[in-house]
Amino acid sequence: MRFFGILFLMPLVSLLPVHANAYVNRNNAVVRVMDKAAGKVQTVNIPVGQSAQIDKLGITIRACKQSDPFDAQDFFAFIEISKLDEGLIFSNWMTANEPGDNPLQNADYDVWLVKCE
């Protein structure tokens, strides 16, 4: 009798809503900046909600998130980048697992997200 009850409930379980992936907010973004002209690479840790000045770039981190710990590890950050002589040159999400998809593409600098901590 118990077996038939389980068989009856199985289809109902499949009707439960599926939740979207959860993300864990992190407090700091680790960002790598490459000055193409000088051939210099710097890795900086920037707290969420704060800005850092690296050479001619001002980098502001608006959010930094880690994918659900039970999924493959990935990090996402909303980053705004300004250049002293040009103003805002980048404002978008970056992901650590796909740095080639959305790094800052500028004649002088490359910027990409390494991870969130």
C-alpha cells in the first residue's frame, strides 16, 4: 500500500517549481589590469561599492557574486571603468570563467575579473 502512495506522489513532485541558480554575494573583486604599452600586469583587490585608481583607470565594483557552491564555480562582477582622458569606457558584467567574452577592450588596457572573495 505504501508503494502505491509513493507512485501517486511522484508525478506531483515534478510539478513543483524549479528554482533558479542561487548566487552568493561576495565583498571583494579580484581584478587583473594589463597596461599594454608598458607590458605591466597588476592584480588588485577592490571592495564592492568602492573604487580604485590603477594608472589612468578608475575601476568601481558595483556587485560581485559567486555561483551556487553546488554548481561549477564561476564569479560575476558588475564593473564600471573610467579612463582619465575619456570618461566612462566600460559598464557591464564580467565573468571569470569567460574572460574573453567581456573584458575591457581598449587600445591601452585590458581588464578582466579573476574571482570574487
